[in-house]
Amino acid sequence: MDFTERLLKELTEAQGISGYESDVRAVIRRHMEPVTTVQQDRLGSLICRRDGKADGPRVMLAGHMDEVGFMVRMITDEGALKFVPIGGWWNQVMLAQRVVVKTAKGDLMGITGAKPPHLITAKERDTMMEKRDMYIDIGATSAEEAKALGVQPGDPVIPVSDFTVMGNPKTYLAKALDDRVGCALFIQAIQELAQDPDGHPNTLFGVGTVQEEVGTRGATTSADVVKPDVAIVLEVDIAGDVPGIKAEDCATKLGKGASLIVYDARMIPNGKLRRLVMDTASENGIPLQLSSMEGGGTDGGAIHIHANGVPSVVIGVPARHIHSHAGIIHRDDYDAALKLLKLVVKKLDAPTVQDLTL
């Protein structure tokens, strides 16, 4: 494995649903402390500052640390765990998946379950199973046994999926690519810019935000600390190159380059900043796909309306199967996004940033 693969493995295998991001925060802190000044806001977002050749503008690079998962709601008499979803889950992808329950006494392996098919009616077989009818089985036989193992309401539950290099060695399978990919991008970009003899004409802030999946909460609090003049949100994008998806609905594909999200439900990106990203990609032969999301949003939705407004844009890495137990990305897309990010950052000097809002 090279550094990028090791970094993605370390980040994606860290366990951190919304509100419980401490393991991820520790990984980012370890990589960032040698090259940045690190602080933490009171909600838990990690803010890593790297001073450049000029005192400003303040450039915020944001990737969210949290992943989708579950939280224990109650323990049944049989020792099964009822749960609430943390983040957006589609019922169809939830059953028969391994999870880890993090208790005060340690981690417990479990599996998501529901009534067996042998004991449901024909009508039930044709109906999507509701989340309220699912449970997590930790192998307990009573509520007392589950409690003795340390389980309590409020315990976080995280999908289990190891980082795996697939048959095509440029494709990676892992949980939490949404959005440990974004965290990896700002880590690598700042590390490499720190070694660049030309430096960068601004003050950089790499920010690992918390609780994006439940309402972009960490983006709101961390933006108040950073007070950015401009923001680049780093995310996964939805790859539409799977059966059943029409190009008119989603044309983004794995292996065809980084993506620029020109519209989502919570943010219309700054026009001049969008053009700067597109021109930079074109000038440097970086493949770039343009995409839009009519549903959903990113941390940019909170950051771009901070204070009196922040010119913002979202650079993404296409991913298949997000908001499930494992997704897939392509290394070429990640490398394209990283190269593009560094080049755009080096263009964001004071006159350029000032012109974004004129």
C-alpha cells in the first residue's frame, strides 16, 4: 500500500458515527499536528491551521468526520437491541449486516436482523421491512445478559467493513467513504502544500467537521471559529454508473475524474469560484465531471451562509453505494481531486478571493 491507501484505510476503518467522532478525530490529529496548529471547537470539529505566505485570505477546506450508523434505543426481553438510525438509511440495504456496538465495557459484534422469511406472510415478503421491525442481535438470550455485557440506550452502533483493494487495484471498497474521503483530501493537500517550495498565498484551515449526516451541525460551529473568506467542501459524489440509473438522472462515473457539484438542495455554489475550479482543471488536463443533486446537501449548505456569506464550492470523488455498509471509489478520481484542490488553493490569493464577490 502507498500512503494514500494507508491513509484511506486508517480513516475508513476508524469508528465514528455522528456525535461519536473521537476515533476519527484522533487519526486526523496525528497526521495534522506535525504541519498545522490544531484546535477543537466545543461540538468536536477539528480545525487545523496552516499559515501561508500571506496573512489571509482564510481558506476553509472541510470534510466531515462522521459516518452513518445507528444508536441503541432499547433492549428487548429477548436481549435484542432496538435502534434509531443515525443519518439517512434506505431500509433495503440494512438487513443481515455486521455491526459493532460500542459499550462502556468494550465493543460487541452484532448483526442486523428481522423476522425470518419462513415466519412471515406472502404479503409481508412483498413489502419493504420497516426499520422499527428490525433489531440488532448480539447473541444475547435475555435483557439481563445484554445489560451485563454493558449495553445501554445511547450506545453507538457502527457498520463493519474493512478497507479492501478490489480486483481492479484502482478501486477501493470500504465503509465511511462518505466522508473520510474528504478528510483524506484535506490532510494530503495540506501536507503536500507544506512541502511545496512555492507555498500557498493564504491561510489554510483543514476542518474535520462533526454531525454532518444529522444536519451539518459541525460545519456551523467550526465556520464560526474559522471565519472563512472562501470555502472548498470536500465530499463524495453519487456515481450513476450502476444498473437502473439513466444518464439524465446521474451521469457521474467511476474512473472519469473528480466532480464539481454545480447544484444541491442546500447550496448554489459561487459562480466565479465554480469557474475558477473548472478553468484550473481545463488548464492542467485534470478530468472533471459536473454533477447536481436535487436531494441532499453538504457542509457547504451551512458554511456558505455563515456571517455575511462565504463563497463556496464542492469538489467531490464519485462513489457507489454511499449510505450503506460499504461503498466503492476509484483511485484516479481521488488523485484528480487532490491535484485540482492543491492547484485551486494556490490561486486563492487576496485579490482573487476579493473578486469572487464583486
